Amino acid sequence: MTQGKKRCFVIMPISDTGGYEKGHFNRVYEHLIKPACEQADFEPIRADDTSKANMIMVDILQKILECDMAICDLSSRNPNVFYELGFRQAFNKKTVLIKDRKTDMPFDISGIRTLSYNENLRIDEVKKTVFEIAKCITETFEANNNEINPLLQLLSIERPAILPEKVILSQDSSLILNAIGELNKRLDLVNSSTSRNTYSSTTSNGEVLTVGQEIFIEDPNTNTKKLLGNFIGENENFLFIKDDNEHIITIDKNEK
């Protein structure tokens, strides 16, 4: 990171979401949000970037509060996105809201200014949208610091929450919060995978797996096949299987 450069935390869907092509929101980040932040002279920081650095959930929440700016993509109305947005807004931290054109704004916050973009990411519109988002980031950052944000105004809240002094977590607390974060990631994976009936994955040996497909393993003692569970999704390194007891089994993609 460039020394002294302003930081903008990016709140947006991370995993694949029903109704969108695989990798859609990564493309939104790479082609719209990241260039807009950089054009406004901010360094973009996303939750999965912090995960790669082995940061626990509480560290991510601290980043949400500590970053100079935040941009929040409400597209698909992701619950985690609204949670993180509410967390930042409660402390009256400056945030720019965006969404794609096919996502309806929830009624409760429909009066808050939100920039819309074309979810098809048409090349003739992307450059214009990047400029509009960058301009909004700059204007929001330079606005009066004493002004209450629109969400708090909408709720008639006169004073935002006050940040407490920093607390050093014990190792046990950190481990518990980290475990909660991992469970949330798995739940996101299950929910996003099961919502896409046409989702499929190709294994290293060329076998095509579809969501819901039964997965069998060879029993070396009886030379018969044993039901392991149902395929529910994948990430970069693992396949995820759900057994009859609702347990999630991970299989290394590199294993033969």
C-alpha cells in the first residue's frame, strides 16, 4: 500500500449469487469499483483481500470502520452486505451506495441516493459509470464531516454511535470469532450453490458434477460404492459435499 494513501472499503457480494453468472461480482469489482476508487485516489480494500491475509471477522469489521471511505454494492440484496453497511452507517461513516439496475431498492432505504449501473457491464457504459462512481466518492469524502448521514436522518437518529476505545481480544475470543466467520462463509457457499440449478463443476479427471448430484466413494474392503453425500459447490481449492447429517465435507481438488 502507498504510504498515506486514503483507503476505501468495498462492501459487496463476494461469493456467486443466484440470478447472476459465475464470477459476476468479481467482474463488477475489477471493471467498475476498483477503477473508480483508484480514479478518486483511494486504495480499494475488499473483505476477501483481508481473508487472504488471515484476518479474522473482527479485523474485517475494524477495517469497515477505520477506512476513510466505503462503497457498498446493494445488488442482489445480500444480507451480509446490509449488515456491514448498517455497521458502518451506525457510526456515521461516509459511504457511497451503488446497485445494478435489476435490483429493487428495499422500501425502507429507497429515499437514499444510490448510483445505478448496468449489470451487463457493457463496454460503452463502463467508462462513464466508473467516472460517476469516482466523482461520487470524491464528493462524499469532501462533504461536511458534521453532517449526519442519510440513513440516520431517515430514522430520525440525532446522534451516531460512538466508537469505544480499542480492545485487545484474547486468543480464545479471536478463535471463536474466526470460527464464526468460517461458518458464515460455508453457509454463503451452500445458499449460493443450491440456488443455481444449472451450476456445475468439472473435476481434474474430467467428471462433470452438478449441484445436488449424489457422490459415491469406493469401499476398498467390499469393492462396493458407498454414498458420501450430495455435491453443493466449490471454491478454488475444494469441492463441498453435504452428507445425510447435514455435515459439510471438503475434498481437495488436487487429490486423485
